[in-house]
Amino acid sequence: MSQFDPRTRPARFAPYVLTAAAAMTVALLAGRVQPPVTAEAAVTLSPAQARVLEAKALASAGAPAGLTIPESVPVEIRKGETFEQAVQRTGIGAGETRTLIDTLGRALDVRDLRPGQRFETAISRHRTPRGDRHLIGLTLRTGPVSQLTVSRTFDGALRLRSLEETVMRETRVARGEVEGSLASSLRATGASAQVSRAVAELIGTPGGVKAGDRFALAFDRTVTDGGRTIETGELLYVAMKGRALYRFKPAGAREAGYFDAAGMNVRTDVMRAPLDRMRVSSAFGPRRHPISGIGKRHEGTDLAAGMGTPVRAPADGVVVEARRWGGYGNWVRIRHPSGLESGYAHLSRFAPGLRAGQRVRQGQVVAYVGSTGASTGPHLHYEVWKRGQRVDPAGVTSNRRPGLAASDLAAFRVEKARIDRILAAGGERRPTASSGRAAT
């Protein structure tokens, strides 16, 4: 929960302040006659009032009398368990639990909370060998940027507040170098799986990506002012292996594409290889079959690769087959424009959801390297047909798609200049909502 996260700013998230202040006050009152626990109506605290409470909490945090320092206890509702039962696993009594439920009931019905729902509690106890446990505070996230907080007041009652975090639209600029895999290196910069896939599709080359390769990228996302990502947007820019690409959607186009600084389309009709890293272990043409020992023409190219290596579509197309096919084992065939088809054999598995009739994009993962069918070990058997005849994949030329039309080039230059300004500034943030609203 965000208010127990050390990265969160206390002045903005008043629930943490309330929890701490209430905890210290209850501790100082320990040993005296405590008033009955009652639920109070929710109140509104201004930022100035919240800061006053924070100051009081810090002043009294040194040596709370009678009560232990509150302990943060995360809780998750288990399968077959109610919210009430989950709360009581923290050790607090049935009476306090019932009062807590009544307090939360002003904002939600706890019966709607399902297994897997998480919340954070602050628990304290009397400084005796068998001291009772007491609830000092609870925080429950109710949405991507909203949360409910219950905390003790100075007189021991429970008080409910609802907060919404500030939401920002952010364009993040990240730079780094590949250490280990490209995907893990991109994740370390905050890039989502969606952004990482887009980078891999655009940068995937026969030479592959190597450790030490440097990269720069810019991508959109929605974040809270505490740094938590709410939603990931599109990859706007990527520079790697001597290529710098900008996202742009031409007028009338169904989807955006990626273009170099001159407005040339970087995608080609056919890629030379379906693997990010490749080594030809058996070329197209005559050979002695490794299993039968019979001399026979090899109608494809075998590419050495480890088990589970992603296989990418070499061009946009439509899946014709995704099935088991005799000695080829798990087999995928894709139809591309210009009378071309490609095929992949001995696969360990297909990409999730892959099926005949599905459209795929150039660079999209369609399957994974394996050793099914008549195979001596993990590798990819790759075939290409041109107008129904098998041809040497190495001889298939890659034709660059046309660049932007003159009518789109001016708009592309404006968008490129905007992205360049963001790159030079190291990123950009734009607030979209206010925060700190209390429940009524």
C-alpha cells in the first residue's frame, strides 16, 4: 500500500499521517480507562491540518507509553475467507473488527471484496506478556488511484478517509546498455512488456542484440506522483544499433508506423531470418539426411537455436496452418504479400492464441524453437515458398516499404521535432487530476 511505501511523500498522503499520529496518541493514553470504540463519520482534513498531525506524530514517536510501536501487517483475503476473518488473522478482537467493518461500510460493502484483495494494517499491542492487539490503522486500495484509510483519532475512535492520488501523463526517456537479455535490460528502465516487444520487433536483425549494445527509448505511460505506473502507452522513439526510429501515423492509415529521421519506412516486406540470433547449421540444397543417412535435397534452412527461442514472423501476413504435421512436428505456415509463404518446423509450442486465419505483424512472435517430429535436437527448420515453389531463404530479397508521401512528410517533421524536444529535456510530465480528496 502506498502510504507504507518509503517512496511515498507523507505530506500528500494524509492517511499515513493519521495512522502514525493516532498510534502515538493511543500509546500515550495506555494504562488509563479507554472509552468505548465507536465509529465516527468521515471528515475532511486540509493539507495544513495534515501537516500539524504529522508534526505531533513525529514529536511523540520516540517512546510511546504502554503500547508497542505499530507494526505494518499486510493481509490478503484467502479463498473461502471473508474480509472479517482476514482482519482477525492480525490478532485483533471481534469487537474492533466489527467496528472497523461498520466504519468501512460508509464507503463500500466489504462483502464485495474477493479472494486476492490485499490491504495493509497497522497493529499495536500493550506492553505486557500477553498484551492485546489493537488496530491502529488500515489502508485498502479501491481503484488504480483511489484508496480508503481508517485510522484512530486522539480519543480512540475510528475515522474514515478516502484519497485519490495525483495522476500524471508521462513521456519517459530511458537510456542504457544491454546486460543479459534485451527484455530484462529494458524492464530495468521501467519499460513494459508491450514496449519491450515493440523494441524487439523493430531492432530484430540477423546479427542479433549483444551485451554492451547501447539503447535509448521514449514511451508514454500514466503514473501517480508517487511513481506507480497505472497504464502503459506506446513506444514513441527507439535508437539502437545505429538506427533511430520515430512513431508516426500517416493520414488515413489504420495504425502508426516507425520511420527514420528522413521519413523512410524502416520495415521491409521480408526479413532475412525469423530469429533474433542465427547460425545456419544446415543450408538449403543437397545434403545427407542426419537421421536416415540418405542423400536428399534440403528444402529449407536449419537455424541452430536453443530450446524455447522465440520465432518471429518475417513479414506481415496471415497464418495458414498451426498444427502437428508428421516429421515436421509442430508446424506453422504464414502467407505473405507478393506470393510469398514461410514455414517453421520442429517447434516446441505455438504462441498463445495462434490459429489459422489470424493476422500477424512483421516481427511478432508466432512460436518457439523445439525438437518435435523427426529432429536430432533443438533447432528451427525454416522454409520459404515463392509462388508455390520452395526457394532458398537466403536468396529472398528484402524490399523496403515506400517512405512518407509529401502530404504526410510535413506532419511527420512536426512530430519528430516534438519527440526530439522531449528527448533533449529528459522526459515530460503533464498532470491530469487532483489528489487528496477526503470522503464525505
